[in-house]
Amino acid sequence: MNLILFDRAEINLPLPIGDTRAVHILSVLRRQIGDTFDAGLLNGPRGKGILVGIKADCLELKYDWTDEPIAADPIKLVIGLPRPQTARKILQEATTMGVAELHFVRTNRSEPSYADSTLWRTDEWQKHVATGAAQAFCTRVPMVSSKSSLKETLSQLPQSGTRIALDNYEAPIALSKCHGLRDTSVVMAFGPERGWSAEERDWLRENGFVFAHLGSRVLRLETAIVAALALLKAQRGAM
């Protein structure tokens, strides 16, 4: 953990000794009473945590907040609902890369059972975005949705900004050659592991999406997302 994150409900309570963060503070960072560590509030300030007490069942902590949260890049991802193990990787990596929103959507070629995973039925997905933020030494986590279809999500997106759909089959241009990557707001859409259907390509075009590719090689979904974000951020001067 590059940054140990807490939510607001936790900061006035002791940290249970079995919590992974407590284990990290004691066993990895090897902090003792009076020592500090890098801490942050989810979507809030960053600063120092101070270990003020070690008990048999908990750690007693206090905090000194100093840095206000960094704003998320105005980048939104629309992602065809993948298998849960792939979604877990995307939640972490896209958060680390610093996107504002992640919309996992039902598509014609998504496996319906993926939506019933414990990843989405419980709060598990929140742990993965927190892990991604901690890796980036940042407190900001994206807004995440997983209940809507592609068509529903497209209808709810704001009309402004650049829209790009990644596609291996019908894209006429490389992502690196696309115009508008420097625009304030960018939406990038990624099909599920089985790709877009013809109907979905029509919906995307009707909603102002330009199709682009990442080259001739077929990438895993999580790899394509990281590669596309790296190209986008490089164009925007953020990398």
C-alpha cells in the first residue's frame, strides 16, 4: 500500500488488529507508537496517520490532513461487462490511471451470469477501486456503475466532449491518430471479451462515437484499457 485509505466513518474508531491495513502498518511498515504513515480519506484529503496506541484487538490512530484531493481526469469508460476476474483488474488499473467514471454495461455478447457475481452483489468492487487509488498515492476513486445496459448508458452520457469506441474489426484509424484526445471530456467505450455486435456498433455511431483501434494485435480487455488510457494521457500531456 503506497497510501493507507480510510472512509469518514472509520476515522473516529479504532482500527481492528486483523484489518489488512493494521497488518500493513505493523508488519510491513513496522510502525511503533508515535510513528507516522501516509494516509488518506477516500475522495478527501491526504496527510499523515499517527499510531497512538497498540492494543490486543485494535490500533488507536489519529490523523493530520494536509493535502486536498486531486481532481479526477474527465475521462469516462464504458465497458462491456467482462468476467469478474477481468473486472477486478480493470477496477484497480483504471482507478490507478485516474479516470472519473467506470460504467460496466450489459451488452449483446456479455455473459448474463457475470452481472450476478459477488463482485457486484456485494461491496467487493469498492475494495478494488480503493486498492487502485492507494497504488496511485491518491484518494480519488471513480464513480462506478454496473446495472445498466449499453443502450441505457449511452442515453445518459453528457453530449459534450469526444467519444471513441475501441474495435478490432471495423475501426478505420489508430487511437493515436484520433482528433479530440486533448478535449476536456473524453468517453471511451470498450466491448466485452466477445466484442461488439453489429447492432451495438450502430448504437455507438448514432451516439457520436468514432471507432478506433490499438493495432493489429488482439489484446486482453484489461490490457487494451491500460494501453488506451496511456495513449490518451500522453496526448493530453499527463504522462
